[in-house]
Amino acid sequence: MNAKNFQMPRFVQIDEESLSDDYGLFSVQPLERGFGATIGNALRRVLLSSIEGAAVKAVKIEGIQHEFTVIEGVVEDVTEVVLNLKEICLRMHTDADKLLYVKKEGPGELKAGDLQVDADVEVMNPDLHIATLDKDGVLDMEVTVGKGRGYVLAEANKQADQPMGTIVLDAAFSPIRKVHYEIDNARVGQQTDYDKLSLAVWTNSVVRPDDAVAHAARILKNNLELFINFEEEPEEELEEVVDEETRRIATLLKMPVDELELSVRSANCLKAANIITLEDLVQKTENEMLKFRNFGRKSLNELTAILENLGIAFGIDVSKYQDVASKSDHISILDDDF
């Protein structure tokens, strides 16, 4: 058994324009019908549950025995201070729990950046408000931070050697704030019933979205490998299919862009930018295209749609296609292969 007749995705496209430390939009196509939801749901569940992060696990406040009380000279009660501490975003470079200390005298505001950290801990949102102290207020805290995955209840964070008065917290370790996916139709040749998966990921900036998605995919891969308990069959036929696809794209990349059915504005922009062939075009990223004079979002959307129909995209690595021997010198956009 092999994947000779099974449609495999050709590329993953990242929306470079919106990509940031806390947001990323990824799309992959073409997928067999139904595999968009299968892969999208699996990635979403792993992203939300299994990406490691760091969080506050416990706090000991000088003079306070439990969280249902007030601190003299502090505007917020203990419950509010604890809730604010849980919002601190941390990056840790050690697997061991760490103790962070802070002592603040009023009047003034205590922020997350006031915590005394060492080289093993970074506070990613130092401007986060923790408490407000009046002129007589003093807040002396010992904060325990550590690594984990998912959401862990306070009971699981308790330690036998914790001193009296330690307030143990529920901890949301996951750096992933939200994951959403959508399924659209994708085209292969004349068929339009394949899937296109679009995956949007929001993080707390501690982990970049592209790194989080890659790590989630690796977790899935490592778990699924256990089910492969048979010898792999020869892949000669599959390799022929891959070679044929590579040859098709290599030939396609030699097509002059003036054979594409473009609007006059788009055609003139490409000519002015000295983009002669599809190979010249796909080596550009979307951001690079938008920098060309008179080339706007409408022209970009037009070209993106055409490239998707051809099974290619902006920003692909063309090096593996450059040495492929082509059997034909020309390919038409109207060819039935697309």
C-alpha cells in the first residue's frame, strides 16, 4: 500500500503581512476531502493543550495567611493581587521552579517588571499592573514560577515543603490564547472538491505562532509514528508521481507572465519590475510585491488567485525545480493539467 493516488499538500503558506509575535495565519492545500477538518482539529487540540509554557504557581505575601483578606495600605485585596499575578507572561530557560522576590513601598504602582529575576526567567509583559500602594503601603512577596502544559489546578501545584501562608494558584501554562480554523475548497486540475485549511493562531508573545504550529505538528508526528508497525513497501511508484509533479512545476515556472490573463495594471507593474517568467514572480514575497510602484492589494489578490489555481504560491523555493529536465518548452495556462 502506498500513497500513489492520494493527494498530498503542496505547500504551507504564511500570511507574512499579518505575522507577528502573537498572531499567525497559515494555509495548506490541496488536501483530500475531509482532511482539512481532520488536520485542523488535531492541530488545534494539540496547540491548546500541549505547548509548554511558564506561569506563576504560588505566592507568599508577608503578613498574609490566606487570599480572602486585605493588605493594609494596598488598594487591591489579596484575591485581586493573585488574579493579576496569574496574568504575568513568562519565558523560562530552566525546567526547575524558581523563586522571584519583590518588595515595594508606597506610594506607587507595583508592576510585573518589578519582580527580581535572573538569567533563567524573563517577564514578557513588564508593564502589567499588579497592585497600587498608598503612602503607608508595603508589599513583600515571594513568587514561585515554573513550567508546565495546559491548565493545572492549584491542588496539583501544592508542594509538601511550602511554608505556611503560601497561596497556591491554578496555573494556565499554555502560551496559546486562541486557535481557529476554516475549510475552503481547493482546486487540482479541473477538480475543485479538495480542501484548503486556513489556521489562525494567537499567542501571548512568549512563543511565536509559526514555532508553536511546528511544535504541535512534531508532537502529532511523534505520536502517530507508533502506529506504523509494518515494513514500508517500495516507493518507486510514489517517487515517479513526485517526480512528475516536480517536472510539471519546473516547466510551469518557465511560462512568460504575459501569457497570464492579467489586468492591464498588473501586467504593466510586472513589466516595470522586470518580472518576465513565473519563476521570477514566485520568488517574490507578498510584501515585496506590494512595494512595487502602482502595485496594490487588488493586483496582489488577482495574482494570488492565479497562482493558487496553478498549484504554486509567492515565496516558494525554486532551487529544486531549476535543474529538472523539462520535456516541453512551453505550457499553457489553459492546459488540462491545471
